[in-house]
Amino acid sequence: MSPVEVSVVIPVYNEEDGLQALFDRLYPALDGLGNSYEVIFINDGSTDRSAALLAAQFHKRPDVTRVVLFNGNFGQHMAILAGFEHTRGRIVITLDADLQNPPEEIPRLVEAMRAGHDYVGTIRRQRNDTAFRRYASRAMNRLRERITKIRMTDQGCMLRAYDRNVIDTINACREVNTFIPALAYTFASNPIEIEVGHEQRHAGESKYSLYQLIRLNFDLVTGFSIVPLQWFSAIGTILSLFSGVLVVVLLVRRFLFGSEVQGVFTLFAMNFFLIGILLFGLGLLGEYVGRIYQEVRDRPRYRIKAVLEADPARAASAPAQVER
Ligand code: UDP
Ligand code: MG
């Protein structure tokens, strides 16, 4: 294996309109680094021309390009994990394909890694997303900070750098639903955050629906902490204490005033509220049980159709393979 200094991992899902612009900015930025580098694209089952464009780019720069082709859509984080398994660099950088993360920032991340950090997180100087996304993301950030021990100022930005050791540890994990920046954070010993630019999506539109964003945040919270379960049992304890007091009060009133029938609607309201809490708790429990179920089923996390790479020794040993 040839030693490579910097590996760049980019997940691609239906990005045909933006890929050329990405190539045009990414490669010059990396050429200017003055270090050996490799770019690993993962086609996450795109249904447009993305795979063909990636293959064309591979033939143009086979020395520094590798393309992992999934045979279906397994999600951004699975794509990045597959990319990690194909990296060789001492420093690994992740980047979005839609040019929201300017490739020109890569040298600054490399510089921070050189300064001795093993994880470089990023804060978007000025975030170019919808107001709803910005607001929801800030609220989730705060909730996550309380629930997990992970301190990330800006969880959403995927332009990040990881040390080889952190990557090797991530490669040893077999999690099904995960959030890579948080996973890496738990393994890093000397993390740092730097400010980076953030641009508007170059072309196409966001691949995340509201539902998927909610799912991702559940992964972030339930995947890294059991505090929600503990909160829930705390709420349950407090509620039973209150109901205990209520029973006593009602009993006393029964003797003082006889039977009372007023306040049925209050009773309804309280009932609905409690049922709401119960269902929420059941759902929360389900989140964890579902996770356990997915882990114990132990199915392959993704399937690789083919890997385009120049190194014949590696290429020969990597036909359609199943990773788990
Ligand atoms: N992506 C992916 N698989 C998916 C969804 C997204 O590989 O199922 C890639 C996408 O091509 C992009 C990155 O993940 O490179 C971030 O996606 P997007 O820009 O849609 O997310 P947003 O910036 O809106 O959070
Ligand atoms: Mg984006």
C-alpha cells in the first residue's frame, strides 16, 4: 500500500447537476496541498447520472480517485463508513458532494490536524440553509448537549477531519444507525473546532426529508445515551408520587364533603396528558428496542456493487463484496 497523506471521503446521492462543479474545485484545492492525497467517492445508489459521472472522473484521475458503488441507497452515514474502510490516508476528511462545504477549506483542516489534533470539527461561519433547519438544528443541538456527553457546537456540518487512529476505531464499530461526527468524537483524545465557510447547495435539492432529519436526530440521541430512558423513569416516579398525594387528598375530601362528581373534564385532561406521557415512553422504549433488534439481526449494513480503483492488487480482491 502506498502511503497517502490525505484521504477525502464524499458520499454522493443523485448529485448529477453539481458533480462537475465539485470536481472543478476539489481537485485544484487538493493539488495545492502539496501532499499526496486520494479522493473516495461513494455512490449511494443514485438513480441519476451520478455513477457515470463518477466513473468518468475516475478514468480522468485514476491515480488519486476511487469510487465505491453501492447497489442501493443505504444513507449518507453508511456511505461515509464504507468510504472510511477504503481510505489509506493518515488524515481523513469528509465532505458533502453538494459544495455546501467549500473544498478550499481543506488545507485549514489539514493544518489543524498537523498541530496535533486527532479530530477537527467545524462550525459554520454563516449557515446557508433554510430558517427552519437552522432553528430546529440549534434546538436539537442544545437537547443533545444535555443528553449526551458529546460537545459539538455545530453538529450538522460534515466538513471534518479525522486521524487514522480514530478512523480505524470507527472501522471496528458495527453500528447500524449512527452519526459519524458523534461516534468519532467519543474516540478522539484531542478534538478541536474551527470555523469554516458554508455555501448554498450548488445544484439539486436536499436529500433529507423532515422525517429523515428527525430519524437522524433520534440516532444521535438514542445512539449515544440512555439518559432519555432515565429521564423517563424519573418522570414516572414523580408522577406516581403526585398521584399518591392526590389519592390521599381525594380520600380526605370524600369523608369531609361526601362524594363529588364535578371536574370530569379536568379528569379527562389529566388522563389524556398521562396517556400521552405513557405513549411517548413506549415509543422511546421502542427506539431502543428497535436499535437492539437491528444490531442483533446482524445483517450486512450495505452492499458494494463494485469498486473502481487503479491499484490492480486491491481491485482484483474487491469484486462485488458484502460488508457488514
Ligand atoms: N447523501 C447520501 N445518501 C443519502 C442522502 C444524502 O449519500 O441518502 C449525500 C448527498 O449526496 C450529499 C450529502 O450526503 O453529498 C449531504 O446531503 P444533503 O446535502 O442532501 O443534506 P443537507 O445538506 O441538506 O443536510
Ligand atoms: Mg447539503
